[in-house]
Amino acid sequence: MTKEKSMTFESPAFAEDEILRQSPGLPKVISTSAGRATSDFLAQVEENKTELRKQLASHGALLFRKCGVKTTEDFHQLLSSLKIE
């Protein structure tokens, strides 16, 4: 059985020298499991768009890490999934 890869809505813990990255006014960090397919990530964004839009409104920006978005087309599809394009 394969373990389902998921997206987390909490910013990961940062090393002490990166503490400023957790300061108010900086983007909310959204991370995913490494190695997941871009299509899987985009499908999960679509499923969680309400929560992600709340995070966007609260933080002013979202920073996606390890999400597999590599092309301009992928990025535009991400924006479209969030209904912000």
C-alpha cells in the first residue's frame, strides 16, 4: 500500500537563522511531499481552494515549495485552480 502524499497548510519549522521568514507580513509557506506529480498537486489545490484562498487573504501571499510547478503553463493552471487568474 502506498502512503498518500499530501499538502500541508502550516509553515515548516525554520532554523533559528531563518526566524524572520515567519514574521507577519511574509508569505504563508505551503509545502508538499517531494516527488509528487504536478497533476496530483494541482488536483489537491482544486480540492482545497477555499482553505488556500483563506490563507491567501490572511497572509497576502502564498509561497509554494516542492509542488512540482515547473512551467508557465503549470503556474497558470495553479492560479486558475485558485480562481485568481
